[in-house]
Amino acid sequence: MKLSELQRRTAAIVEAVEDQAPNDAIARRLRELGFVRGERVEVMAAGPVSKEPLLVQIGFTRFALRRTEAARVRVSLEGAQAAAGAIA
């Protein structure tokens, strides 16, 4: 599942950031910002026009991402539920 498809207030775990082209600067920047395998991520809100941008929280930091940027991040719900159970 892509981060851009994740429902609001649903926790997920980052699986990977996919490059759309060789040496993809946006994908590299997302990884530098903390979108790495195993990190918990959540879509907090969506903008009023075309539901863009997405307000995304990873760790304790929030970012505004375009849907095209969020679509590069592959997430898993199963891992998030297991991680949430381990914390609780």
C-alpha cells in the first residue's frame, strides 16, 4: 500500500521509499527526512483542495507532502498493528 492511500489517523510502518527514476532526488530526500524501513508513520490530515497536501507524522515530526511524493512511500498495516501491540 502507498502512503498516499492510507486513511487518516491509521498507523502504518514504512517498508520502503521507491525511486521513480535513477538518482531520484525526492525519494532520497524522503529517506533523509526519516522515511526508512521500520518507522511508524501516520497521515494526520489532508488539505481542503483535492485532499492535498497531506500532513504526515513520522516519529515526532510532521511534514506536508504532495500526494505524488507520498505515493513513493510503501507502507504496511500489519507491521503497525504488531508494533502498536508491543508498545501497549
